[in-house]
Amino acid sequence: MSQPASNDICALHDIPDGGGLEAAPSVLVLRRGGEAWAYRNVCPHFSIPLNYEPDAFWTYEGGLLMCAHHSAMFRFEDGVCVDGPCLGASLRRIPIRIDHGRVMIEDESIT
């Protein structure tokens, strides 16, 4: 059985601990310690990027990401909006894995 396709998008240490990185076109990767989560860089409230300029993401206490445009707050772990105009909506998750310190997208067709 062959391994699933993967796409190396960045080193885990390239992502600020408790912050985010635009690791591929329209892909946001969040990190806390040795864990990482990836989402489409699109706010579900208004379908615009979550950041206001490249790699400038607003995060709080290493666990919440804030949309720079309308202040919606999303949890790192599941991308669910816990405050703001799209309360209860979720960011679109991108399946990743960490392999030898590299963040890999599980399915190349996503990027």
C-alpha cells in the first residue's frame, strides 16, 4: 500500500510558537509548542483573509486567532469561532502531519 501524497510546506520552527504563518497560498498554519493546525486562510464571516498583511496574524495566549478585519476569534485546535460576527462557524481545516520537524499537508490536491 502506498503512502498518501504529502506536501512539505514549512518547518515547524518557522511558525512562531503561539502564532501563525502563511505557509502556502491561502494556507494558515498555527502552532503551540510541538502541535500545529492548518486551515484555509479565509474568514467564514466574509470570505476574506484572516490576516491584514503577509504573515501578520493576531493571536492571543497561544490559543486564539483573531480575524484582522472583523475581530472574529477562532480556537487553534478546531478552528471554531468562539466570539465575533461568525460565532459557531468554523475555519476550513487542512489535514497535516509533522514529520521530522516539517509540516506536511496530507493531500497535495488541497494546495
